[in-house]
Amino acid sequence: MGDVINLNRFRKARAKADRAQEADANRAKFGRTVADKARDEADTARRKALLDGVKLEE
């Protein structure tokens, strides 16, 4: 026979893990400096311009 599990404790542990995962995502999304955001935006624009520059016309 299996071990007895406290379902309330299991539910709370799962909710805590979900909150921790959401906090990590929010740190990555909102925890960046203005310089980081500007660098990423410039890099994205540069890659898009490079890709558009080598695109063949149909």
C-alpha cells in the first residue's frame, strides 16, 4: 500500500512552485535596465534590417 499524502500540503507546494516560476518570468521581463532594453531593441532592429537587405524580390 502506498504512503499517505496530505493533499492540502501537496496543493500548497504546487501553488508555491507556480508562484516562484511566475516570479522568475517577471524578473526576466521587468527586471531589466533601460540600457538592456535599448541594446536588445537595437539588436532586433539590426537583425531585421540585415534580413530585409538580403531578401530576394519576387
